[in-house]
Amino acid sequence: MADLTAMYTEPDACAAYLLCDRHPADRVAYRIISEGTPVDLTFGALKARSERLANGLSKLGYGPGDRIATLMSKGEDYLVTLLAVWRLGAVYVPLFTAFARGAIEMRLEASETRLVVCDAAQRSKLDGLADATLPGLKVGQFGDAGSDLSMQDIEASGDDGFPAYIGGGDGAVIEVYTSGTTGKPKGVVVPLRAWAGFQAYGEFGLGLTQEDMFWNAADPGWAYGLYFGVIASLTNGVTAIMHTEKFTPDGTLAVLRDQGVTNFTAAPTVYRSLKAHGVELGSIRLKNASSAGEPLTPDVNEWAPDTLGVEVHDHFGQTEAGMLVNNHHHPDLKRPIKPGSMGQSLPGWDMTVVDAETYEELGPDQPGLLAARLSESPFAWFSGYRSAPEKNVERLTPCGRWYLTGDLAQYDAEGSFRFSSRDDDVIIMAGYRIGPFDIESVISTHPAVREVAVVAAPDEIRGEVLEAVVVLNAGLTASDELSDEIKQKVRTEYATYAYPRQVHYRSELPKTPSGKIQRFLIREELRKALEVQE
């Protein structure tokens, strides 16, 4: 770990070198697939194009520290723009293309972005922003730019061999905003030294090797897709897939099969969608499969070995840290999968559980707040929220000992961690603290259930009770009998007191664009329904 940490923390650390320039020029960095057609982008081509674009931008006055955002679909132009931003020494602000105008405006204003590079299909979301709340904001486009800056002309104006900016380990490289599942998104400034942990996750968590064809299906508009579909891929020098089209089960299966993907990672929703869609047994044979973003329910690994050839390894991380706890794929760290376990600490992080009030460390099998011991975590880098410093205490304890994830968990005698819930999702019923994931893990194994979310509902006697919101598999119909089956399953397989008092059925669950279930919206919906009844 020391050599890896040093590489990213030394004063002459350079983002462009670590991502691109140190790798063989003829090696394929990305296989970009659009409408089923693959096009390879080598490290050499990525270096050459990004040098010219960075030089062209510098001639327009953009430079170190400037915030530059993209509102672009995945593809070669996106990757070239990203590398040019870092080659220039600017700070990258990711924008998810499914964002509406309000979410875009908030991020651009909070980050003080100077330039947004967008697709023509996204351009209308930016209309008038520069004249209103964001004076000085410029918009660039590849293709027909109209009155905007032409990124092709800017690239053409640049010279080859533009020297890459050297910002050192503390230099800012990304300003990303948390997904805001329970409130307004908060700005997180990522320094270059954070990438040491990102590269380590690629090696140890994902088990990436030079022989892999790697595909991270998460969108790079969000942290997991950007950190580990772009940065971990490039820093490890592997060949990765970038699929430009929207997710469909058939499209995903075609890429996995036709491109010979060996190492795949995606949100649990993707695996559950593939499971519900139906996949021919044995048609996909992966070396490694991983999941992150939401806890992986046990039903996925009842299906995956026969269908994908491997079990799916659950991983846990955060925008403010990167990946922290994993069922690692690296052969030196790999252990048998324990259902419901998200694994062990990533090397470079010392994870434990602390009391939510005293911050005293707890022992095995004692539930508390999942935390990192900062003195023993060389990959730790979070120093506070740019746009919400009052929220820093949610992550960094006043004593300076702990980084708090805000998640409830516990670990066993072998150091394997089990996620319980977000601290704000915990259910307290008659004095019992119940994590929704524990109940969801049981319900998800019912053959009728496609997805489930468990939330708290107010109760005059118990304070709160559990209620479940279920999405059924295609062709099935809700019934009282099915609800009784689900309740009894929880009584039998988890605890007699912790079953859902009501089961609600929906066609889908509310989620963030990155695929995380928004339980607070479900709670609000149920609360309003109760008020109407009263």
C-alpha cells in the first residue's frame, strides 16, 4: 500500500500521467459500443486528442482550478473531454444526463462552473442559465455547435504534446455532488490522492487484471461509474467497455456475450432485472461479478451461479470515500461469500463499528455506526463538504478519530461486515432497532417478489411498525394470501416480532437516478395515505 499511496501523494503527481500517459500507446483503453458496433480507443489516441483539446482550452483562458462540467452521453468525445480537463489542471464536475434543469443549475451554481460541454439533445436544459444565475458560463458542443463554443474547432486549434498539469496529491480533480436521497445534494471535492484507493479497489475489490475485458455498467454521471468505471479502469490500465445506450436486459446480455466480458459490475437493480427477464442458463460465463450502490439481496446469488457462472460479490462505498468494504475478488483476499455480508475492509481502510452516541468502538456482533479509523486508513481523503460545511460533523467526529459512513452495520469474529440500514432509515419498533435490509433480504427470496423496500410507519402503541412495499414479478397479481405468505416468511426466517404489518404493492419503487431506493419517499407516501384515512 505504501508504494501505491506514495505514487498519488507525491508533489509531482500528475492526473493525466497516472490515468493515461504511463500505459502502452497501442493498448486499448476502451471498447465503445453504440448500436451494437464496437470501436476501440487506444491510450495513445486518448492522449493525443486530449492534449490538443486541453491546449485549445488553455488558449481560451481555461486553466488550473477552473470548474468544467459535462452533460454528455457516454462515448469517445466524453472520455477525451474528461482527460483534457485533468490534463489542463481543471476540476471536473459530473452531470447525469437524466437530470432536469433544476438539478443541473444547482450543481453548476454551487461549483461555480465556467464551462459545460454538452450534447445537442441536452442543450435546452442550459438555455438562459448564463444570462440568469450563472453569468460567465459558457457552453461547448461537439458537432453543430451553433452559437456555442465548437469543441471540434477548439481541439483542432490545439497543439500536440501539450504538457500535462502537475498538481500533486492534494490538487482537486473532481467536484461531485451526493445523490441527495434524504436531502439537498452536497458538494464533495476529490483530491488526486483519493485515486490511490480507487486504483486499489480495482485491483483488490474487482480483481482487475491485464487480461480482463471489464465493464462497469454504472453511469459515469454518478460516483461509482466515474470513480470505478473510468478512473479505476484507466489507472489499472485494463481494457473496459463503454456502452452508449440505455439499459435493457437484452442489450446488456448481448454486450456480455458478444464482447467476451470477463469482469462485470453493476447495481443490484441490473442483476434483478436480468433475473426477472430470464437468461439462458450457461449462456454467460464471467470470471468476476460485483455489485454496489444498494445492498445485494440473497435472491441474486440463488440465481447467478447457474446463469452467470459465478456468484455476485457485494461491495460497499460512498461518494465521500470510494469503496470501503468488499467481498474481494483478488485471490489473496477472496473468501467464501456469506449471504447478507458486504465483506471485509479494503486494504488501505481500517473499518469498524462505533456507538452512535459516544463513538466508542464496539466489538463483534454489536450493531452501531460503520466507521473508518482515520489513523490507520491511508486512503482516507474527505475533508468536508464545500457547499454545506455544517454537515461535516455527519462524517468527521470532533475527536478526529473517525470517519462516519452514516450507515448502521455490525461485523462478526472473522471481520465480515453486514449492512443494516442508513442511519436515517432505521426502524425503531417497541424499543427494537431494525434495519430494513435484514427484512428485505428475507422477502426478496419469495418467488413472487421482484423488488422490495421496507420502511417505518407510525403506530400509536409501538411508535413505529414495519410495512413492506413490493414489486411483483411479471404476470403475478397481488392478493391477501400473498401478503400473508410474505408476513409469515419473515416471522419464520427472521423474527416473530419484525414482520411487516402491511404489504403494499407497486409497479416500481422510487429511486435516485443512480438506482438507490428512496425509502424516505415511500415513508412520505404512506404517511399521507394514513392522513387521508384519518
